[in-house]
Amino acid sequence: MQGCKLITVFGGTGFLGSRVVRHLLRDGHRVRIAARHPTSDPELSDSGRAETARADLFKPKTLSAALNGADGVVNATSLYVEKGDLTYHAVHVDAAARLATLANRAGIRSFVQLSGIGSDPDAENSYIRARGRGETAVQAALPSATVIRPAVMFGDSDALLGTIQAVARSLPVYPLFGAGGTLLQPAWAQDVARAIGKLLVSDSGAPCYELVGADTLTYCELVEEVARASGLRTHPIPVPFPIWKRLATIAERLPGAPLTRAQVALMQIDNVASGALPGLADLSITPKGIIGYLHERQESNCQTSKR
């Protein structure tokens, strides 16, 4: 694809989806924000190139309407807590395959499917397993689709740094996942959004990309870096994973699900690039590291407080 195109972003109101929308608009494209409850952002509306579409992953007619006239598609939808018929398999496998099939019928070949590092079709955890099977289902329905596997993402108003900072501020000790030795290679959400934009306009590319940041550190090291950048003192202590699993089972029933079993399962495996797949560098993107991001945010906060 070349020039100004119409891109439909499913899940365009979410953490990553909203960044993809803004990136595409900055690049001069038209964007259709598709969601069950799309919100009208005055900033986006003023661009004259953004529109909304009410779309339900379980209602094919709404998906077809959202795809009508589109040149490219991004599926950035996700589910973190199952409820009734709303299961991981239903969203990440069945619905994703449905969307890819409809895109194929509409003649759309540029399709980016959001997955994640660690996705495994044979995993014991149902969330991780569904993400892995969803990759296969999408590419079976639309062979030209591109899967992206970002590492855990960071950025303004994220769930990663925000949670660590909140816990460090409220508790005298910081409970680690296990011994805190899980390796992380967090990706800046803006880098991921930029990568998606490049893939949508590329005439060639790989079937799957792993998108990670510049820094690799253990979870314990990340906690200490966040605390330091926030001017906090923290005392990390190990908490066995079986305890986290029991806590997550209870937390999933609370409003907002502050902790899920999927999160606990993901924290038991290293969240780093395998090295077997292309990444940001192959898209001519120099990844931002989370440590540099924390220092930039710390400096910005200091300058703000001096005014």
C-alpha cells in the first residue's frame, strides 16, 4: 500500500490501539476506530480523517460494515478475564479467525494481528494457549496476515509501570513474582505502534515479528529501577507462584480484576525475544529502553515541580 489509505483498527480505543490510531493519522492515513463502544475523541475528530464504527467480534455483520472500503486492518483486541461465553478461545481464536476470514472475502490483504511474546498453542494456561492458536487461525484464514508479538509494553498510563509504582508507594515491602528472576525486555508502546504502521504499508515482510525494547532486566531489577526513578525506597521480597495463583483466582472476581491468572502464568516465563524472528531493527526502528524512559520521565517530573 502506498499513500493515504483507510485503516480499520479493531480495539482502537485500547492502550495500544489508541496509539496505533494516532500514529496512522500522523502519517496521513484515514482511520476507522472499531469497537463495541467506540468513543468520540475531539482531538481525533478534529483531524477530519478519523471515524468510528460500532463493531462486535461476535456479530459478523458489524465486522463486515467496519471492514467496508478498508485497505488495511489491525486487530488489537484482547481479553484478560473470562466471563461466561466471553472466553479466551472465543476472542483470541474464533473471533480473530472470523475477522481475518471476512477481511479476506473483502479483498483486504494487509492485516496485522496482535499477539504477544510467550504465546504458545500448547501452553497449559488457557490465555497463553489461545493467543498461540489465534496466530495460527488468523494466518490460515488470511495467509498474508502479519502477526506481531510485543513484549510487555510500557508507556504513559500503562499497567506495568503504573502498578509497580502504586504498590511501591503503598506497601513497606514489595512482593515479587517468585524470586523476581523472570527476564523482561519491555517494549515502548509507541515503537510497537510505529512498527504496525510500517507493516501496514509494506509490500513485503515476514509472517511474524517479535517486538522488544532495548533493555533486558529481571523483574526485581525493574521494580528497583521504577522505585528509584519515582524517589521511593522499596524492599523486594519473594512470593511463591502458587500463592500468586490463589490470589489471582480471587482478584479476577473483583471490579477491574487487579490481578489475573494469565498475568501470573506470563510472569513464570521469560518475556524476551527468541532471536529467531525479525524485530524492530528489521523495520528500521531503534527501540527505546525502559530505563531511559524512566529517566526521561523523572527529569520531566523534576522540571514540572520547579515551575
